[in-house]
Amino acid sequence: MESYLKNPVGKVIVVGGGIGGIQCALDLADTGFYVYLIEKSHTLGGTMAQLDKTFPTNDCSTCMFSPKLVQVAGHANIEILTTSRILELNGDPGLFTAHIEKRARYINEEKCITCGKCAEKCPKKVPDPFNGELGMRKAAFLTFPQAVPLKYAIDAEHCLYLTKGKCGVCQKICPADAVEYDQKPERLEIDAGAVVISTGFGPALTAKEGEFGYGRYQNVVTSLQYERMLSATGPYEGHLKRPSDGKIPQNVAWIQCVMSRDPARNRPFCSSVCCMHAAKQAVLTRTHGPDTQTTIYFMDIRAHGKGFDDFVDRARSIHGVRYRRSMISQVYLNPENDNLIIETFDHHLNRKKEEEYDLVVLSSGFKPSDGFIDLSKQLGLVANPYGFLTTEFDEPVSTSRPGVFVCGGIESPKDIPETVIQAGAAAAEASILISEARHTETVVEETLEEKPIDAAPRVGVLVCHCGTNIAGVVDIQNVLEDVKRLPHVVFATDFIFTCSTETQQTIVDLIKKHRLNRVVVAACSPKTHEPLFQETLRDAGLNPYLFELASIRDQCSWVHGNNPEKATQKSKELIRASVARSIRLEPLYEKSYPVVNEGLVIGGGLAGMTAALTIADQGFHVHLVEKSDGLGGFAKNLKFTLEGHSPLRLIRYLIERVTHHPNISVYLNSTLVSHGGHLGAFNGTVEKKGERIDIQYGAVIVATGGRPYEPKEYLYGQDDRILTQVEFSKRLLDDPLWARQLKRIVMIQCVGSREPDFPYCSRVCCSAAVKNSLQLKEMNPGAQVVMLYRDVRTFGFKELYYFKARQKGVLFFRYIPEEKPLVYDDSGKLIVDFTDRSSHQDFCIEPDLVVLSEGIRPGEGAQQIARLLKLSTVDEGFFLEAHVKLRPVEFATSGVFLAGLAHSPRFIDESVTMAKSAGQQAMKVLCREKMTTSAAVAEVDAEKCAACLICVRVCPYGAPFINEKGVSEIPPSACMGCGICPSECPAKAIELKHSTDDQLLAKIDALLESAMKDD
Amino acid sequence: MKLSFYPGCSLEGMAVDYARSIDAVFKALDIDLVEIDDWSCCGATAAHSLSEAMSVILPARNLSAAEQMGLDIVSPCANCFNRLRFSQQMIQKRVLDIPWPVTGDLKIHDMTRFLAEPPMIKKIEKRVLKPLKGLKLVCYYGCQMVRPPRITGYTDYENPQTLDRISAATGAQVIDWSYKATCCGASIGIARREIGDSLTKRLLDKARQAGAEAIVVSCPLCQSNLDMIQKGRLERPIPIFYFTELLRLSFSDRGNPKWFKTHFTNPVQLLKTKSLL
Amino acid sequence: MNTLAEDQKSVNQPKPTKKRKLIGDRGDYFLNRIEGETGANVSACYQCERCTNACPVSHFMDIKPHQAVRYVQLGWREDLLKSSTIWVCLSCEMCTTYCPNEVGVAEVINHLRNIAAHSSITPKEKNLAVFHQTFLEVLRKSGRVNEFQLMNAYYLKPNILHEKIKSGSFKEELLLGLTLLRKGRLKPFTSRSKAIKDIQKAYIQARGEIV
């Protein structure tokens, strides 16, 4: 996989600015490449920006996402091109030339100060596509408040000036003179070594299909529209109302599989995410209004991800979401109250039942986002019949065109974590391809030397109007007068937009002129803008830790908009507190240390080998530790996949490459027995048959794999006519004669999965059973195959094989866990009894063979590694990632990553993807010469430490340890600055720099000062 | 314009009113309907139910006759239309031997779709003398005209528009409702009355709920079912019109109460209160 | 297999009271026949119940539409031909229209009705079968179907009149008939299509059809 081109270009084009594209861009830019991030709309964000909350934690999607947006927006090595698309891509891997068209925005991005006046005065209202056209926006607009770039745009289709030559108001009132009606589309030509496609998906249902009255009845909405309805930034500002009359819905229904699993509409595949999407929305609806009834109509619950079943169970049992396994054909309108009527057949009462709902949400499946067909044609990419860029199992991010990679929803419908994982894998492939060119195109920021400062504090306060955001409520002059009277404040002024690029130079000049040594900005929020101002301080030669931000927008003008007087008062107090703290701030210095440019991979299975190769192919050394006597792991036992590939061949190929790779040292029969150090500089000991080898490494990838569950139920092990799927598939291929003699077999799903003692779904067993039954049917078409299942979870394009299996005559019967099938021996005859839930019949069957779909368990070495590396696991024994959505391949501990079955049950292609992604995350560490530690870290006062071990126990990152002097020590490189240990330490021996007691108390005192006065 | 016309058995009996109004409307629109020579029954549901072969062969005889005439067919009855289309598809697929020379190449129109084409609607609008202002209607299509879409060619089978467009052209107020194509029970009422009645009653309830004063139909069986069940019932009767009856009414400056004497649910009262008679 | 297996066996043995259907050796003969003769995609069904929910008369059926599809898959011919389902079905085509797997449920049920009509099995809904039969008889006699003659012929079928009188609906229906006659919606006499001979010949030919 090494680059076969001389002198590749160290730049990559990423197409699509959703979570996939953003993650991919970051993963490339952080490993030494320059990235062009191309987005066709006016802002980055994609579908994820439209989501309200994400399961399983029900965290706010925007809150999770906006730090990523800020990160990508501020990254020196990422160039964002919005309103742009690729017209042409010429050249070869390593050196592509792309022709890009950048459509007009009609508002100059450089000049726009985001004051919002244009939108305020624009007379033209337009249905807002970002809000699913449920609300209105203006023709001059900002897509959403966290948009990147945070610049307004004009909708040329609706703008009165651009369509009819009338109006022109926005140009007249724009204070920055940014409105440019005469902007023309630009053509750009850019070079890049690789291209990643991440154009995402959109809802497949449009009003044209007219399904379930969508587009006909106002109270029938898609799941994405409902997401906007729930959102605080949505059309109803987070108040759950229904579109027709604004009534609060008391009774909401979801209909699943709309435009999914529907061969009649040429959409035979499953959209993978809608089951969980609906479960989450129903739970959120119940929390919005606990009296609201929620009902989900479905056919199979596809909760095949990590912890998904648990979420669905809780939705049912704790949140009282009603699940009805019955699919709907038509939705009727009750004209008297705009309610919707759903008709089902009630088997218990043997009659039709009409149920009325205030609102019906259609869980629409997904299709490639608009315009993708053109793009795939222009780029010469081969899509599958449904328009998706599906990939091969051993190269899960490679398209039909070399050098062009793919990730996210355009590969196949998928959720956020799978997209993030795949984005990393796509970045890895691009990175491998052009690894020679690493660091050739990237911008290195120079650091200015700090100037000496006065001993006495000289505070400067800058109050921001934020357009009218703050100034519209808070009396700025009044605040300024008050500020100027505060002790140590030597200078104070105000700006319309303190954050604008021009203002930064002014601030630098002011700092120098007034010899300021503390800067307080009273503005929006430190979350988004602190890094920007710290940078400005640096430019002025001032230590960036001498900065303080008073959040008078988020905490005053926005929340007390209806009470300007109190908002002004509160602003003064917050600034006073900030000034008080700033006086006690001290300059802090980030330290750096050299990075060990070698990686460690634990586990020599599919994931481990792939991860090792991902790093080794980029020119870095890897230690691969495997506890058994051979590489290959469990996947060696898999003969073929559902799609007809050979895992065994892949494994053999990987073993060949790993064993002969100059950058990989393989340790067989070995275990990691000690582990220490921190991000970028770990050290450990490998024990190999009694021999101890010390190694050093900058990053670790945990790929301890999984193993099949050994059934204890259904006579397994007692009767040789009972096999597991793995055994069955092996025997099918080894003994075709035997296979041809089989008359009838029964497969039982969920053996050792979705049980009280092991609640996980093992994700792969439904597909494995379908795969093996198809194989048997091919060898022996006359054999009868009966599959007993709980939910058929052949998600994504695997659904096509479920369809095929049915067509071939495999019989699928559903059972419920309360009435499991009975397998017994009746005087030598093997008998299976079960009840079919759809025909309500009890069946008895005498098969030749019963095949159990055994679940997946975590690998044997997992517990030892978890203890050694202080990693958390979930109840089932799989490792717990740092963040379920956005950091799926990382651990909370820096420099340690996760891949394959160690994370959760996965398919081969998914394991390969995850391993590549983990390899790329490790590359972020390994490709650097040195690491810089944050200066805002916890520090132990050795004098006070009683070595009580509390800090060691509470630290979520495993940073503190007891050093040779017998006291706690926290390596700055391992500390995340979370502040837990200082607050827990009983001896008050730990201090968190930049948030010292002294500083915080000063702040609190200043805040309380006025309260004291009032009393 | 000239078309061959396949009236179907009902138009000679239960749906004489439909037949008469069709006559009047097509004359007014200056479209020549030539009755198919010596047409015979399409076999309806019975042939389909008991002998699939006959359900192809019986309509084929009429298709053959129309082909001799060389004129596209228009059918006023939903069931006939469905059977003719079905037979035509089977003939094209050459599923079985047909005793008559037939190619299945003619176009088969259902009368509503024929009249709902934009140029026809324009023609109708021009011809309207007395708009049916204030008359609140729902349009009822039944099953056979729209389903299965593979046979009928209706892609908007859940929310068909042909009758809606025609009724709107007469100036009446057309109300959208969800039960445009919900089954009325067809002929099941003859042998299993309670099944038929339960379906028909429900439709009338839903039409009332939607605020309709009358229902517009194009199928003789639907008309009889919806009309006759209201016999002797006093609560808010809903007259059931053939769409051609409404057209006829709107085409003349002064309608004739006699036109509606065959109805069980007499619409004269309703029309008078709206000053349409 | 020793004592352990014995123990297991006793635990696993089903309760003897349960009557269980056997999935037997019949193979896919019936399924293949139905699929071949109707072109319907019966195997593709995933039992989502859209058909049963859409059916306006599912509550009058003993085997619901989605179950009928399952029965065909299992080759349970007898149960299907004896069911009320095949006669109650209105051929309204809701099930076929909304089926995501293009099973063609209505076509399958209709075909089963055809098979039943040509079999010796007594239809569960006799009156419905008799009505269809009467319709065809009238058709064969005159080439067109006159509703007056149709109703007369139907009432004269064995048991029909008797049942109507017993249930008390006869009087009402008689009055209805008279009203219809008076309104001119029923005509005692009809024009006969000249093509009766043609049609009768076709009838005889169609006997050879594979149903």
C-alpha cells in the first residue's frame, strides 16, 4: 500500500462538510497534511447539525458538535470552501488536479461581521430548509447560529434584488459594506494527493411519494423534521407543537421503515439508523411532556449497536414508549381535529382498531444527498444500484477510482460513531498513499517571544457589543463607566465586534500602548472565543494565560433580554469578578517533550494486524504483541462472508505482510506485563515465554478481539446434531456430501445474546445465519431451512441477502424470549417445538440438525489489559470508549486507542475500518516530534501529600501515581485539567493551575461584594 | 373527437341515470361516443373469482370489437375499466389463447381520467353555465378504478385527483378526505349483508365528518351501495351523484328534478337550498 | 447420552396438552404451484402485516391475509381452501398495493378461490360462492348480466330464499326490489348480446385452463 508515485502532493481534498468530512479533515490535518474541505451548502455541519439530541446519553447534538466545528474552523491546515463543488478531477493518485466551482454567496465572507442586520431588514420570507421547511427564514440568512463560516449569505433564488432587481435593502444597511449582488461564481484549480468523498445522505421521502399522507396532511412529518421540532434552535424554539395548529401533541406515533426495506419502491435495503432514531425521539418526547403517549410501529427492532438494546429496553420499560410490531399501510385524517388515524388489526380482539394520533412521524430512510449522482459521474465513481458508494470488505473505504476514498453516509446509511470511525479510516488510506509528503504542505505557526511585564497588574477591559446581541440589551456606556472605576483597570473601551479580524490588530496595539499585562474581554462565551483572544495576546507578546473572558452575552443579554436594567447590572458584576480573578492570574508555560515514534498494538488478529499495518505503512515502527502462537485471531475460522468474500484469504494476506514488514516487530506467545509513562512516551515490558523485553512507544492500540460464546442451552455439547453457526459453516464447506444429504435444519438466533446476563446484541449472527442458509440452499436447494429469530437484524445492504434467503425458501419464524423454542430428543429423534407469532400456531419439527447462532464475547486477554492500562469496560466486558459518538476509537486516557471486537461485536469490514481509524488516531501522536502539555494542569504539593491514593482512584485518565518518594505525582502530559483531584484531595495538596483556589475565591468575593452591599 | 364506448351491464339497469347523464355531457362537450358493437359483459368480479381464464377472455371479446372499430375505448364503470385493462395486459403478455382476433393495442380510458386531462377540464370550464357554488362534495373513487396501480396506471392511488378536478371545474367546493379509495364492500352485501353494510356505513360517516353534503362517484356499484343503504334513514342524508350528473347540472342553466328521480337519497332538496335547481 | 441427557430431556419435554402443527415433508410443491400460476412472490413475505392492517374485511376472515401467505409457504392447501378468507376477500387490492415485497396477496387469494371453486371442497362462505356462480350462469345465458335476472336466479338457488326469510331480511329486500323496479333501475327484460354462442364456446374452452 505504499505510495507508488514519486513526489506525491501533501494535500487532500475532502468533499462534504458533515461530521464525516470534518472528522476526516481533522484526522488528516493533525497528521501533517493540508486539507481542502469542500462543502456545497453555505455552512459545514451536514445532517448532524440538524439533530436535536443524540442517544444513548441524550446529549445535545450541537453542544457535542460545535467544539468540532470551532476546531475545524480555526485549524491552520484546513481550508474551508463552502458553496463549492468539484466539477472535474484529473490526474492520478498522488497528484490530482481538481476544478472547483465556488458559487456566489453575495455577501463577502471577509467583510461580513455577522451583525445580522441584513436578515433583520430583509423583507423576503422563505421556508427554511434547515428546519425542514417548518419555519421561515429570510432571503438573507445564517443557516444556524453555530454555522461555519459564521457569515451571512443571500439566497439567490428568493432575493428580491437578485430575482426582480428590486429592494436592495441589505446592501444599503450593511455596516461592513459586505453585500455584493454582482458576485460571480469562481473557478478554482487545486492540487491534491488524494480525495475523500463524504457527501452524506438525506431523507429519501419527499412529498412526491405521498406515502402516509406526507405532504398532504400537515401533521405528518419526517423524523428529521421532528428533530428540528424538538430542537431549541428549531422552528418552535424547542416547544413541542404540531404544525397544523400549534397544539401540544399528546399522542405521537412513529412509523418505521418508510422508504426502507421496501423492494416495491426499489428501496430494498435497510437504512440502519432509524430504529434507534425513533427510540431516541420517543424518549425525548416523553421527557418533553411526560403525559405524551408515544407509539412506534415497526417490524424488527434493529438495535444492533453497542448498548442499543439496553436503550430500547429502557425506552419501553422506564420511559413507557409503546412498541407495536405491525406495519401500517395508510394514514387517515380526522378532519374535525387534524388528528391522524392509524388502522391496525387487533389479533386479540379480532377486529380492526382505529387509533388517533396528534402527530405522526415517519422514520424516513436515507438516500445519497442531492447532487451526488452528478458528482459520482464527474469523478468516474461506480455507485451501487441505489446510488451509494459501497466498498469491498477488505478495503472498506476505497472507491472504484484509486486515490479516491469514501466515508460516512454516502458509503451506506450509518450513524455518527460509524461515520467517525470510517472517516478516520479514509484519512488513514489517504495518509498512507501520500505519507512521503507528510509535513510538506502544512503551515507551522511560529511562536513569538514573550515580553517582560510590569510587576503591578495593569488590566485592560474590552467590552463587546456583539452587533446588537449585547448592545441591544446591555447599556454598554454605563458598564464602561463602572469598569473604569475598578482597581487596577488602566484602560477600558468597547468594540462592535471584538472578535473581528481587524479588531485583533487593534487589540495588539492597545496592549503594547498601555503596557497591559491582563486582558479581560466582556463578550460572548469562553467556549468559542477564548482560544482566539489568547492567540491575540500571544501576538502582542503577552502570556496567553493572562486572559479572562466575562460571558455577558450568553449569561446576560441572551437570558435576560426582557430586563435590560438587570442585564446591565449583571454584566457589571460579571466583569468585576473577571477583573478580580485576572489580577491573580499568573503566566503559565506549556512544556514539551520528545515523542517516541513507535506504536504498540496489543492483539494480532484482524484488527490488530490492520492497525499495525496502518502505522507501519506510513513509515513508523510498530510492536505487535500477540498472546497465542500465531497471528490471525478468530477471523481465521470464518470461511466466507455474506457477500461471498473469503476472510481466510484476507487473514493470510495480512499475516504475510505483517511478518515481512520491516516496520513491524511481532511478539508471539507474549503478553504485555507492565505499562507506564504517558501520551507520546509510554514504556512497557513484554513477557515472551519467560523472557522480558522492555519497549517504548508513543501510542497504544488495544485490539484484544473477541471469541464465540459456547452455548450451554439447547442440548449443545450433549447431542452432536447441535452445532454452532461457525461449526456449521465450516462443515458445509469441508463436507459437501454431508450438506447435500441434509433434509431439514433449524437455526436458532440470539443464543447467548440479548439475555439478562449478556444484554448485547451480537450484531453479526443474523447475517451469519442468512449467509449459511443461503450457502446450504445453494449446495442443496431441496433442504428446508427454518430460522427462529427474535428480530432479523440484517441492517444496511445486508437486507438484500435476507430478501434473497426468503426468496430461496428459507422460512423465518419469530419467537419471543418468554417462549423460547424447545429442543429435545424424543427416543432418538431430534425435535424442535416453537410457536410462530404471526400465524399463532404451535409447530413441531423434526430436523436433521439444529444450528445455534452463538453470540460474541470479548477476548480472553481483555481483562488483564484493562487492569494493566487502567481502562474501563462495560458490563459485558467490552472496552468503554472515550465518547460513544465522537471518540469511538479512543480511550479517555490519551494515547490509547481501541479497535475491533474489543470495542463491540462487529463485522469484518467494520473491524478493518475501525483498525485503520485507530491506526490513524495513533498517527496523530507518532508523527510528531514533540508533544506540548497544557499548562492548566493539576500539581501536587509533595509537602502536603499524605499518599492517601484518592487522586489515583478518582482520576478518569489514570494520571496520578505514587512516585519513588512515596507521594502522589501527576505528569503534566497525562493530566487533562479536569479538576476532579484538587477538589477531592483531603489535604488540599493538589492545585489546578489557572483555576487556583486563590483565583476562584477572588472571583467569588467580587461577585458577592454587591450582594453584601445590598444587604 | 370520437371514441368507442363500453357502457357495461349496469348502465342498462341500476345505473340508467349514469347512462343518461353521460349521454348529455358528451353531447354537450361535442365528443362522439360510439357504443361498441354487440358488447358483452366483462365478467366482473365473478369471472375473476371463479375462472381466471374467463376473466381474460370475456373482456377480450369487447376489446376485439373495439379494435375492429379502430377507436380507443372509454369506460364509465370502474370495475369494467379494471377488467378491460387486466385483460389487455394479459393479452399483451400472451398468457392464453383468445378465441377472438385481438392485439390489445388500443388505449383504454376510464371516463374520469379522460375528462380530467387539462384540455378537457378547460373545455368543461368553458361549458359550465351555472357553477355549482356552495355545494360541498367529497369525491369517492372506490377500489377498482385506482388499484392495483400496476393495472390501472394510477400512481396517486391513495389520493387520486381526477374526480376532484372535474368536480372543481363545475364550481363545487371539493373537500379532501382520506377515504377516497376505501372499499365500499362491492357486491358482498348481496350474500353477506352485514359485511357490506358495515363498510358502506363507515364511508358515509367519514364523509359526513369531512363536512360533505354529497358524494361524487363514478362507479355504479359504489353508487348503489352508498345510495341504497340510506333508504329510510333520516339523519343527514347524503345524496350520491355520478360525476356526470353534476356536469350535466352545471352545463344547463336550469336543471330538471326528474334527472334525479332514480336516486334513493333524493338530492333535489339539497340542490334547491343551494338554488341549483 | 447418560443421566445428564435424561434430566435435560425431562426438562425440555413439551407439555403434552399442546396441539402442534407438524412441518412436514411435503416440500415446496404447493408454494411453487401458486407462485408459478399467479406470478406472485409469496416467498418474499416478511410477515409485516401491512396486508392484514390494510384489509377492510380482515376481521371476517378466519385466516388473515398475512397468515394466508404463510400458509401458502408451508403448503397448507386444505386449510386455505376451506377458509372463509378466500370468499370474504373483496378483491379491493389494498393488500397487493401496499405490500412492500410485491407478494400479490390479492392475486394469491383470488387464485386460491379459483382452485377452491374447481375442487370438491364445500366453500365455507357458501352464499358468496353461489352468488358468483349465479352471476356467471346469467352471463352465459344472455351475454350480459341483467340485475333483475341475476337477483331472481340467486334467490332461487337452494337455501338462499329460505335463509333470507328466516333472517327476516326477505321482506325488506322484496320492497327494495319493487322500489327499484318502479324507479326504473331494475329492468325485467334485457337486450341479449348476439354473441352468446361465442361466449358459450369460450366457456367450454376455458374449462381446459389450469385451475
